[in-house]
Amino acid sequence: MQGLSINPWRGVPQTAIAAIIVVGVAMLAPAQGYYLNILMQASTYAIAVVGLVVVLGYCGQISIAQAAFFGIGAYGVALGTVDYGMNFFVAMLIAVVFAGVCGLILGLGSLRLGGHYLAMISISFQQILTLVLTNWIPFTHGPDGVRNIPRPRFFGISLEGGNAFLALCLVVMVLVALFAWRLKATKLGRAMQAVRDNDLAAATSGIDVFGTKVIAFGISAVLGAIGGGLFAGGFGYISPDQFSFAESIVLLTMALLGGVQSPFGALIGTMLLVILPETLRFLKQVYLAVYGAAVILIMVFLADGLWGFVDERLRKRARPIAGAVPRLPLLDQTGTDSDDKILVVDKLAKHFGGLKAVDEVSLAVRRGSVHALIGPNGSGKTTFINVVTGLYVATGGTISFAGRDITKLSPHERNRGGLARTFQNIRVFRGLTVLENVMIGAERQGNDVADSPDRVLARALAALEFVDMRGDAHRMIGELSYGHQRYVEIARALAGSPDVLLLDEPAAGLNMTEKVALGELLKRLKGHGLTILIVDHDMKLVEQVADHITVLNFGKRIADGTPGMVLSHPDVIAAYLGEPRNEAA
Amino acid sequence: MTNFLQLLFNGLGIGAIYALVSLGFVLLIRAASVVNFGQGEFSMLGAYLLVIFFNIFGINYYLGMALSVVIMAGFGVIFAYTTYWPLRFRGGLPVIISTIGASIFLENMVLVLYGPSSVAIDGLFESDGFEIGGVFLATQYLAIIVIATILVVFQYLVFEKTLLGKKLQATSQDKEMASLLGIPVVFMILITFAYSSAMGGLAGMLVAPLLFVSVNMAGIIALKAFAANIIGGYGSIPGAILGGLALGVIETMGASYISVPYKDAFAFAMLLAFLMVRPQGMFGEKISEKA
Amino acid sequence: MILTRRAALVTAAVTPFAIGRARAADTLKIGVIAPLTGVVAEPGRIQLNSLRLAAAKINAAGGVMGKPVELLVEDDASSNPGAVLAFSRLAQNQDIVGFIGSIRSTVMNAMAPDMLKLGKPVMFGGTDPTLTHQGNPWLFRCRPNDSYSARVIADFCVNSLKLKKVALVHSTDAFGTGGKNALLPNLAKMGVEPVLVQGYANNQPDFTPVVQAVKQSGADVLTSYFTNEPDCAIFARQLRQLGVRTPWVGSPSVQSPVTRGLAKNALYGTYAVADFVEDSNPQALSFANDYRAAHKESPDSGWTYDGLMILTKAITDAKSTDPTKIRAAILAIKKYAGTEGEYNFDANGDGLHGYNIVVNNNDKIEYKQHIEFTD
């Protein structure tokens, strides 16, 4: 375990140094004027842009309303201090909480909707907010805006001077950047990235996809409002047109230009886009056209922004983590086949319109056994697994797991209960390293190590050791071959110490050598008594490992029993050889 | 009562504009799964082309329209190659953002070339309109309603009844599979962009006499057309027109009977309500689940 | 090689500095914040042309206190943050003695705190009345503010046209709301309660609900504060299509060349208040002729021209570039004949106190009358 613990102070010394430097910069800037204003603008915008990094970069949810949250923060501070005589920070707190709530509500929109719908929801929110700021004159002062917004005192230190207030803005910016940077490597941060990369795999790895999105929206809104509150104090005057749809687009572009995967990218992008228009003034009108073209070029040539370019080079220097780790708890068990039925499916049905993809199928998986579900293509095997893991809602029937009815539970709740799976078409988190992929499996709620980041790390390494991939832990998963990605997917499931592992056609897409190795791996798992429900039509693999076989055809169960019994069943032979089915069957 | 009828007619007129712009969206959504935030700029460009042909070169109005439609179709292909093609394998979000970039680029290029002032242009007919029972019927609105209806029927027939339509649909649903079936996927996608751009341009030319021609003439309209599309049913052709008409009537009525300054809010509030309660829209299919 | 490069760098670093110092002694520097890019770039261009015309005229006459006037222009990018940055950049230049600000009130509001801190005179054109009433002694307005346009509209409707059933249509942006807030009390003073006060949001494709509201209100005179010209034109056309023929007295956008070009005959016969009208006084006519000679188009405003003229006159009068002395000299200016009318600066810094009324006679803008207030 030594040498494997995660440093809790990671980044803090650097942040402290950065904070000292920025305070110095702020103090040395001219007391008023151009540099002060430009730094004030850049730092407050940057805070809001870091919010976009969280929601868009980490969680992959588009939000075109960041200027609205920025505006809520600014108006909260402005109205609170000017009209209601509140303390600056109290007003800001109220605004931030309100923005957070709005962000959560916006996040609720992501319950069933993604992509363009979410873009539209956020645009609508943005437009409505602009209309309210403009038209609710008794409360917001309307289009004239709010002026003479005071700056606060902070524990006896006056922040009324431009330098002192700029120092506050810059320090907050540094802290926010540290927060976002560290968030990325936490359980929540990994969950967000998992949701971004593959929401189905995230859900079946125990991540509450919806909740994670809502939290990401909330954090993003809060950061937007903090930036806006400081902006109001910094400039002393705000009006609705500063928080319009167009500004949201500007903030979005800042995030994309710098690199939406990292707060450092946000800082770079913001600085560039605040300073660029100033330095590119000679381009006059063409500037905005150049800017539009740049957005396209960035998307095409710099998918991860400027920072992404740097980050890729930094990552090349990464090395595997050394140090021994305790082996998987599973390996300390020995296989015992019992009569205890851990997963019982009763008359399960799934209809798509008129098509009965799964038609009243029942089966029972015994603890410690390897149960195979086979059938020709299109027989409903994958649909069955999807219903059992909660990706599809059952049309009828019940599923009980370890004595509990899980028919109505969501996928992540089923996973947290101990049901893990892999997918026919590998579903891994492409934006993450091999190790991070497996850590997501290890930190599923309910796992024995979930509460300790150090032990999660050790468990993930152990799972990788088990599939003989520890040497690749630091690599991006996309760099691996298909077969190796399959192992990582299995390691992810194993790291969560599941009670039952569902393997959906694990041999699909593997070459002969890899198939043999997979067979060996399955035998090892079986030897340690892991309960497995395997779907495949590779009979060779199934015959090697299965204790029990259920056969589906056209969504119906046509046979169920021991391998010898099932494989000699005439209906099964007919189904597999493609002969016309017996009318009576 | 005449007040109500007048509001109803003009609401339908403005709704037909939304529907018309929306039709350009629908096709791109259906065939290429692309949400094009530059759709409004297609309309703006189309209107400027007509201004160039008719106001400046003095070419016959209808010939000018035809020429503009052809040029816009070509422009759609260029748009596809620059904005969509390099990003086609990277999912929806990068394409959305790149179309936003394209929209900023186009708006500002036209601004540089043409300046910010609005330009007036003649309508399809000499007469502005006529009155029946105290209700003024503007001819341009009538024309837009009729043309939008014809185009909806046309687009519906092409999509549902012709081989080309089937190929386009297949391309939209699964590009790999379509390609295996021998459908020229690249060609299909380019056709879609060309058609969508031409449609957008046509819509711009039809609304230009009403809204005048300016750089940002279509910005808010495109946004509302997209809203109309979601309300009607995302990617549904009948949904596009009914969503557009419903939106036009509701915001006109809402403005008149509730509040004019909040007029734009009705559209977006209606959209939010639909998204939260019935995201598949009036005519949409259930959002598909796929594992 | 290294030596040459260093030498070049040193020269590059020193030269602008040296030139800056050398020229500083030679010219009288005026800072200008103008929209060169963005949505209001077009009026910005005309304002800048007018300023250059004024500067050329002053310099041809020997400059100010023996020095030629030099304009240092910064782009506000048509936005508030842009303006704040533009102003702060100019504010760094110690040699600037005064500024020409913006015609947009929100932009002025955004820059006002920094202007107060800097403490140098700013001539501006934004017409939000409160700008000169917030205790900022450095703001001097070279256009009549909206309270006067409102008073003139009210006065013209009630006293000249003798119509009292007034409907008001206004944009809900800063300009339109400011106009509404100024008009209502002036009407109230004359005992008139408007039959309709209708706001709308900018950039509407259709004005049917607003027109129907006007039609149903039974108004016999329509007043308006439209910000955007296309909005005004669409409204005008629909107003006429839906059969409203009442007299219309509007804010300047009703008679702007752009609106007339768009709305054509729908605006015939309408009245508008206008701060700048070519045939309203000889100064305006002479300025307009000079402008046409230089730029082949007619100016739509003369406030920046007047602003620079007044600022330099004040410096000449004060015989000093000390801000406090310039301020005193500006406030002392009375009965100065400018292109926008007769300037009589009051203690708040408002130079003009009246408006012209013009009428659209078959697309020709005719000067009708000037209404001046002394209180």
C-alpha cells in the first residue's frame, strides 16, 4: 500500500504560489485603467468558463446559458447591495444559491433529453432571463441597468480599491481552477466523465447518470454566478445586454478554444478571447468573421482546444504506478456450486411495438454457477440482458436478485446491488485512462473499498493485475487493441466485486488467440466461484464453461437445462441449423 | 371578433414562416442527424442574393429567386464540406458548435461586405393585401402559408414515397448499414445539405419583403423555428408545420391578450413545457432506446 | 546577428515612445470612444467623420492655443465592456484633455464611474436624462435629453395638434423605457392620461398585437419611441394595412433615412422630433454641406461636431487645459449656435433644451417648428 496513497494536498502548494503571484500582479497593476479592467474582466469571465468546463468538458452536457448564470450572480450582487443594502458577500451567496437551484432545474431537463434538446432548453432559459431582466423594471431596474454597485470589505480589509478587488477576483479564479482540476480526479469527476463518454456503461457501473448530470449543471451554474457577482463588483455597473445569448456563445467559445477538458484550458481560452479582440482591433469588422471561422477550425483541428494539445504531450510522460497491491478478494475464494438461486427471472417480457423481443422468458441462475444464454442472432439474448440490467423497462414479468425484486430499479441501483455487466460492443470510457476506467468500477457505491480513494486505486490495480494489464494502466484506453479493451471492461466489472457478472457476447470481435485466452480467464473466474451469466453463440466457449444453459429463439425460451441435455434437444438443433421449426414447438 | 380573426390570420402567417424555416432543419435532422445552428444564415444569404439580383442587377424577380435557390443549393454543399464533413464521426456536439461558428462567420462576413443597414425588397405581388370583413389579409403571408403547405406535402411525399426518400432515411438511421446496402451515403448527405440550404434560402426570400433584409433578420426566427420543430415533433415533417403554426398563433395571441414585451417568452416557455412533459412533441416518436 | 537583432529591438521599443513625447507637445489630444465595429458601427462611422470635419476646421483656423487638435480614437465594439476597456485605455494617456463619449446611454452609464474617477470633461450624446443627474460633474450633453423630446412630443400633440387621446408605443429597452418614463409625467402635467401605453421587445417579425391594441384603444394621436429602424418600419406598414390613420408623433427613428427607405409611404404625413435637422438653422446647413462635399452623403447628426467645437472653445476661453477650468468654461457657455441648436449649458451639464418637429411630406423631411424650454 505504501507509495500508493493519493496525496490529499495535490496541487495545493502550486495553488498557494499561484495565489501569491496573482495577488502580487494585482497589487502592481496600475490602480485604475486599462490593465486593471482587462484583468478584472478576464478573471471574472474565467470563473464562469471553468463552470462550462465542468458541465460541458467533464460531463459532456451542452449548456448555452452560462451568461444567464453569470447575470444572475451579477444582478444578485447589484440588487442586493444597491436596493436592499445587503453585505456584498451575503448578496452574492443568495445569488449563487439561486443560480445553483436554477442550474439544478435546468439539469432536470437532461432527465430524458440530450444534445440538441438540452441546447434548446438552455437557450430558452437564457432568452427568458434576458426578457425578465429587461422587462421587470420595478425589481431589476430594467434596461437601464444598475449602477454604483459598491465593493465590499473582507475581514476588515477594504476591497474598494481596484487593486485589492482585482486581487480578490484573481484569488477566487485560482481557487476555482484548483477545485475544478481536483474535481476531475475525484469519484464525482470520474462519474461525470463516464457519463460523458458512455452513459449506458456509466449507469451499469453504478453511476447515477441523471443525478451526476444535475450536479454538474448545479456546479456550473454556481461558478457562473460567482464570476458574475465579482464582475458586478468589479465594474460597478451592469445592464441586461451584458448577459445575453450572444455572451453565452462567447463564454462557450472561450471554453472550447482553451480546451474544455481542463480548467487551465478555460483560463487560457478566456485570456485569449478577452485580449484577442483588443489586439486584433486592426481587423475591424472582419475580426468577428475570423472569430467564427476560428471556432470551426478549432473544432476540426484542435478537438481538445489549446490545452488539450499541451496535455497530450504531458500525458506521454506518464508512467505506470509501481507498488504491490492486495489481490482481488475474489481470488481468496474457491468455487462452490450451490442450490441457492441468486438471480431469478420470471416470465420476463419486452415488446417493441408489436414485436415481442423477449416473450415470457424465465430462468434461474444458481450462486457460483456459470449460466449460459444462447440462441441464434436476433433471438432476444441481448434484449434480455438489457432488461435484466435495467437499460430497458420490462413490459411484463419480474426479476429478483439476491431475494430482492429489482424489476423497477434503475440500472445504477441494480449495479450497486451487485449486478455487473459487459457489453457486446465494448463500452468503455474513451476519454479516460485504463486505470480510471477500472477505478469507476471499483468505486461503485456498496463496494467494500468505495469509501477510500486509496483502496479504490489499489483495487483497480489489482483488477488490472488479474487480467494481466497493469502495465497499461496509465495509457488512454483508446490506444489499446479491441481484445485488451475487452479485458479492461471485464476488469472494470470485477473491480466492483459483483455478486453476478453478466457477459454479453464477450468473444465477439476477438481473434482465435484472444478467444482462447478469454476461455482461460472465464475458467479462472469460475474456479473462484464467481456467478456468471454469459450470452454467446460461440458454442465452443459455452461448452467449456457452462454449468447450465438456457436457449432462446424468437424471444421465447425453447430449452433449459444442463449442457448435455440442452445441446441434444431437437428444437435447439433445429434453431441452430436453421431447419424449419416443428409446428408443435 | 375581427380582432381575434386578424390576430389569428397574422399568427398563422408568422407561424408559416417558422414552419418554412423549420422544414430546412427537419431534413438535416432526418438525413444527417445534424442540428444546424446556421440555418438562419441560409435564409439571410438567400435574401441577400435576391437583393443582389433584383435590387442591384435588375434581373426579373422570379428568375432572381430561381437563381438564388440554385446558388444556395451549391452553397449547402460547401457548407457541408467545411462545417460537417470533418466532424462527422465525432458525435453531435462538435457539429453543433461548428455550425454556431459558421453562423458567426457568415453573419459577420455579410456585415463586412454589406453593412448593417436593412434593405427593403418587393413582395411577390403588387398589392400588399385585401380586406375581408374587417380582416386584412396580407398577400405575402397568404403566399407563405400556401408555399409552406405545398413544400410540406412535397417533402413528405419525397421522404415517404420515393426511393430517394427511402435512401435518405436509411442513411440517417445507420450510415454503415446504408453504405453496405450500396446507397451512396456521401452523395445522400450532400443532397440533404444542398436541399436544406436551398429551402432556407427560399424561406429567406419569402420573408424578406416582410422583415426586410439584414444581417440578423433570421436569427430569432431560426431559433423559434427550431423550437417549433421540437414542439411539433423532432424531425417530423407534419410536426414541423403544425408546430410552427401553433407557435405563431400562440405567441401572437399571448402577446395580445397577456403581454407584448414577453412575447418571445411564450415561444420558449411553450418549448420548455413540451420538453419537460412531452419531449417527443406533438407528432414525434418516442425517443428511441438503444443499448 | 544577435547584435543587430538587439539593436532593432531597442529601436522598436524606443521609437514610439520618443515620437509620442515629441508629438505630445505639439497637439491638443482629444480621446474619442466610438463604435467602429459591431451592431452600431454605421452611426459610429458618421460620428467619427463629423469629428474629423470639426478637427480639420479648427486646425485650419490655427488650432487651439496654437496647437492643432489630434483625435485619439478607440473602438467600443458596440458593447458596454468594450466601451469600459476603450475608455480605460484612453484614460492612461495623461496628455488627453477631454473626451467625446457615446451616443448610447447604457454605454455612457458603463463608463461613467471611470469617467468620474479620471475627472476630465466628456462631451456625449446619450439622451437618458439621469446621466447628467447622478452627481458626475464631468459629463456634458450635446443633444437634448429625452425629457425634452418627451416634453416636445406632449406639447406638440396637445397644444399644436389639439389631440388628447394619446397612445404610446415604446421599446422596452433603455431608450424606449426612458422615453416612456419621460413622456408620461409631461402628459400628466397637461392633464392627459394616455389611452394606451404599450411596450414591445426589440427585433419583432410581426407587430399585429401592438397594432390591434392601438386600433382598439380609440386613440386619436399615436406617439412612439422605437429603437430599431426595421421594427419601426414593420410596425408602420402593419399600422397602415390594418387601417389606423391617426396622426403619429414619434421619436427620431420615425424620420431616419433608413426607416423611410424601408417603410416608404407608410410613413408619409408622420411627425417626429429631431435634434438634428438640416434646415432648422444655418450652422446645421453649413455643416451638412461640408459633410456632403467630403463624404457624398448627408449626416444624420451633428452632436460630435458640436461637442468638439464646444470643448475646444471652452479650452480657448479658459486659456488652460486644467479640467476644472475647462468645466467652468463649458458651464459658462450660453447662446452658442451649434448645428443641433442653441447651447445654454445648465448646472447639470445639459447643453440643449429643446427639439425640432419635422414632418414627412412624401418622403421629404420638412422642418416644421422648434420648441424650446427655458426651465
